[in-house]
Amino acid sequence: MASRETKKQQTEEAAGETKKQQTEEAAGETKKQDTEEKAVHKITAAECAALKKYLARDKAKPSVRFKVSKNGSVPQIGFDHPDQLVGRALVMDALATADGDFLNGIKCIS
């Protein structure tokens, strides 16, 4: 009987070791996946240029706004700039367009 219990104990230990090894391997795979997911994205030259351009524009913060006023009971949208032509140019630059029809479509309520 002692021999039988010893074999049973050895089998259980072997099964325990196998399970422990499988658990460690699974943890290693998870750790490997986590490391791969946390890899840092390297910024390309184009992305770097876009970020620099954005930061420069954000720092400059030109005053480009629309002004809503009423002519009697009719609301009108205009450029909030003393010179309407300059205001129009500033808004078009802010929207990155040279298409006057596009700007008129945005400002269509006036």
C-alpha cells in the first residue's frame, strides 16, 4: 500500500508541476502580449511636422471669429474684424480653404 500511495503522490506532484508550468507559460505569453501592446509609437517626419504646425498655430491664436447681429428681426452673420476682407481671409486661412463658395456655405445664414 505504501508503494501505491507513493505512486499516487508522485502522480499528483507531477500533475501539479505540469499545471504550474502551464500557468507560468500562460503568464509569460500574457506578459509578452502586454509588452508588445505597450510598444511606443515612433512619430514619423510627417506627423512631427503636423504637430509642430499645430502647436505654432495654437500659440499664435489669431482672433478669427464670426459676429452675429440683427438687422431688424433678421439675424446676420459677419466677420468679427474691422476690415471685412481681412476677416474673410483670416477665417478662410483658419479653415484651410481658398474656396469662397465653401466659406459662403458655412456663412449662408447672412
